Amino acid sequence: MRAAEMASTSLNYELQWAFLSIVLTTRSFVSAANFDYGDALHKSFLFLEAQRSGKLPANQRVNWRGDSGLSDGSSAGVDLVGGYYDAGDNVKFGLPLAFTVTMLSWSVLEYGSQLQSQGQLQYSLDAIKWGTDYLIKAHPSPNFLYGEVGDGDSDHLCWQRPEDMTTSRTAYAITPQRPGSDLAGETAAAMAAASLAFRSSNPSYSDELLLHARQLFTFADTYRGKYDSSIPQAKKYYQSTSGYDDELLWAAVWLHEASREDGYLKYVADNADLLGGTGWGMDQFSWDNKYAGVQLKVTKLLLNGKAGDYTSPFQRYQEKAEYYLCAAIHKNHGLQMPKTPGGMYWIFYWNPMQYVTTAAFLLTVGHDYYSSSGQQLSHCSSPVDNAELLAAGNAQVDYILGNNNRRISYLVGFGENYPQRVHHRASSMVAFNKNSGFIGCKDGYANWYNAQTPNPNLLVGAVVGGPDQNDNFIDQRDAYLMTEPAIYNTAPLVGVLARLQAGGSTQYAELNQSAVSAVRSATQQSKIFHGGSHAPHLAFPPVRVVQKLQEEWSYGGQRYFKYVGSLENSSRHTVSSLTVVIHRLYGPLWGLTPQQTNGNSYTFPSHTKALAPGQKIDFTYIHHNEEAQIFVGRYTLV
């Protein structure tokens, strides 16, 4: 017997003896399966409405907000009314605003049918258009782009509702003499992605957006420079630490998809090394750093057989895309993506949740790209079931919604326990429709900012900055690293929530006809579904996972928990060839058989070959943590 097996056997005996000899208590925790992702999705769009600047529309649902910024741009002789406030202040920063539009558009392109089925597609398009209408105004000529309205320094000296603003509303721009390739590149990407989102519903608007995207890309590529050198007022708040190379590639990828012109694809291939697309393996994706997004979108082209003459450089992009995905599931050859003890990805102390929502998005679309092509990741340190990607993204979303050690939802208004003192000017002060009396610059600090009471206006749907690296969270307005929300926290989450609420039914769940025929031939007319994808008449995976805490005790100075669970076939079909993926399991498990190719994957016990309708199998595990994350992976319906 190997030493590891002896240690495991010894631990099993000790644990069995321990829980037989100690008085135990029971309790239950939040189950990931109980989250209403559709409700979280609905609330997310309410937050984006709360962030609107300008003349609010008649169908505005967040009625405690009023019109604001109605003279924006007037000092420069232009109309810059509209757009979004980025976070808890009253400034319009162009770079994160454009990234928000890009991510909302990407969500619509990947999960438009899911958004439609949940009644949220029109709200998605409205949210995009509120941003693009402003970006069109901000781009009055081919080589001129406004990148900021307002000044962060003067704004932060005041605590005022946007309806009362007395701070500077200066408009700052980039030009050929003061270039900003990162800002122009991201705005080009936003325009191109949005043009795709509106192609069927508003083709003339789509064409207008594509024209702006083309001009902005040429501007960005021809006159190169960092925008925060040309608009130094932005540097303290949104410094472009990654430079502009990533945005040039990002814009070109989106322009190829929007225009179908090979020249943009050739640009991505020819500049793969020069602009860092194949040189950087990333552990983050954000408004500042787009490399992981570029790499995954190029990988999609490769997986779908659309790389053409650029297969060789695109394979190098794929290798870097898989670096990110492998790091996220902790199967990378190099560094793994850091996590808090509770399992949240941890990249940076300021607004850490922004990296969590983007990771959840890339993991989700990554799963769908690979599953739809019938391929798997090939650059990880060990074999990967595609279901692991979806499970990892799902786990991050569940952490946000309350499956964490504090049992707090970091999405405001979701569940019963969420932040009450959000660092947000409009939310923290009396609503304008209740008291339209002017509140001065310093009055807000004296009467509202320092108050210990909850915000009078609930900022529903806001994803706040989140906890520190040890899962600690302080619900105070002055803890802005933790309690300030941002539009770019929310935008990537939209698509993921739509995808999760719809279960496995996505545009990627259906294999092409030839692949379906081959699969049916190989399985005697059984249907095989991967990564939780399933037949259209099934709203959820056919196997329901149930688990609960049965016992807990202390032994040898360590706290242990015993969980019991079951896998139940809730469909009308027999389920065979089942794979479940288990994350955050730190002890022995009984009742399921580990698969040799993957340490996180399990299947039926040896005495069970299939589950008939209504049949279930039981399992038990003991470890020193809260419940493990268990997801249905691959299965066959007979």
C-alpha cells in the first residue's frame, strides 16, 4: 500500500471513530441550485438604469433618480449629454464606459436567445444604446474623441447627487496631437460589437456604429499613444497600465466579426507577437487589460475552422487563451489564478469583484466554445472536462450571490443579506423626487456620507467591490474599496446570469448535423450531451444534485463536517455515462467512483451502470470546509 493510500485509510478510520463518539449538530447552507439567476439578471439592468446620466426616458424604472448632466459638453460647444456614471461618483470616464458597452454587446451576441426568453433582451439593447448614443456624440469627427466629462479630483471633494452637481464638467479629448490608442481602440471595439447586437433589430443604426468603429480603429492605429498621457486627469482613476497594444488587437477582432473583412483578421495575425497577443499569458481580464478576451475570441475562430491562412499564429493565441482558462481551474503549468480561502478569485485589492465577473464570463463562453466544437483544452497540466469551465464560472457567480463564508450577496437587493451602505452618492442621499431642494458640495458629507444608517435609496443590482483577500467585508460607505459598485462589474455578469438561468440550453448546445449523426450512430440512437447541454424540452440537467450538512465536530484541533447527498434522475429518460465535477472537496468521498483521467470528476459507483427515471444514488463526504461545489457534467440519455 502506498503512503498516500495508508494516510487516507488512517484518516477514514479516525474520522469514522470521531463522528460516532461525539454529539453532533446539523445545519443547512445556501445551495447553488437555489439561486434565482433570472432575478439577479433583472436587478442588474436596474443598476445600469440608476447609473444613467442625461435626460432620463419615460420608461425609466429607477424613479429615485432624476435628470442630470444636461449641460455636459456645453463648455466645448458640443452635446455630450447622456452616457453612464462609472461607479459611485458623477464623472463619465470613457474607457470603462466603452468596455461596459462591449461586454453588454458580447453578452447579447452569445446569449441573446436566453435574454429574450427571460424578457430581458430589450433591456439589454436599451442599456447598450444608452452607451452608444453617448459614444457617437463623443466622436464628432474621425480623429477626435472625448474621453472624459467631469474631473475626478473636484468630484471627490463633494458628496452630491448628480441632479445637484456643482463640480467641473470639463470635457477632455484625444486628438492626433494628444493620442489615446487604448481609449480609441476600446471605443472602436464597443461600436463594432454593438453594431452586431443591433444588426437585425436596427440595421441603419448598426451601419452607423460600424462606420464609427472603422474610423476609431484607424485613429487608434495611426496616432499611437496612451490616453492617460493625453488626458492626465484620468490617470489617478483609470490608468492604462497595460498600454494600448491589447486594445488595438481587441478592436481588430471585433471589427473583423462586424465587417467580415479579412484585413482586420490579417492585422490580428500579423501583429500577434508585436502587440503581445501571443506573448502574454493572463490571469485577468478587465477594462484595462483585454488580452484574455482577444485570445479567447481568436480561439473561437480556430475551433470553428475559420482561421484560414492564419492557423499558425492563431494556435499561439489559443495557447495563451488556455493559459487563462487552465489557471482559473487551477490546472495551469505555471501560476494559478489566486483565490481567497472562500474560493473567490483574487487579483487586486481595489474593486476585486470586477475580475470575478469577467472571469465568470470568459469561463462560461470558453465552455460553450469548446463544447460546441467538440474539442477540449489541450494545454492544461492535466485533462480537462469542459464542464469544469462552466462549473468554475458558476461557482464565482454563486459566491457573488451569497454562497460564501459570510452568507452575504454582493449584488445589492438580491437575497436577504446584502450591503446597506454602498459608496454611491445618489443612493446614499435623499431621493430627488422626494426632496428636490439643493444639496451643496459639503452638505452631502456632513449629512449623508458620515451617517451610519443604510442608504435611503436601494441601489438594486449593483455589484459592489467585494471582500478582501481573506473574505472579510466592511459594510461602510468610507470602505470604498469594498462597497463602491461599478458598471463594468455588472456588464460581464449579464450574459452569465442569462446562461445559468437557462441551464444548458444555449446556441452552442446543438452540435452540427453531421456531428449529431455520428454521435447517434456511435450510441445506438442515444443522445449524448456535454457540459450540461441537453435536449430543448429539458429545462435543467436531468440529474438533480442534493446535498446537506448532516454532522459537524471537532477532532485534534480541527473542525470537520459530514455531508450527505444524492444524485437523482428527475427526467423521463434513463441516464448513463454520467460525469459529475466536484470542486472544493478536501477529504474522502464515498458512494461515487473517481475517474482516472481527472481528479475532479466522478461517475457512478461500480455497482451502478445507469439511473432509471426517479432512481437516485447516495454519496457522503467528510472534510474541513463548507459544502463542496458539485455540478453535472457529461451524461447520456437513453
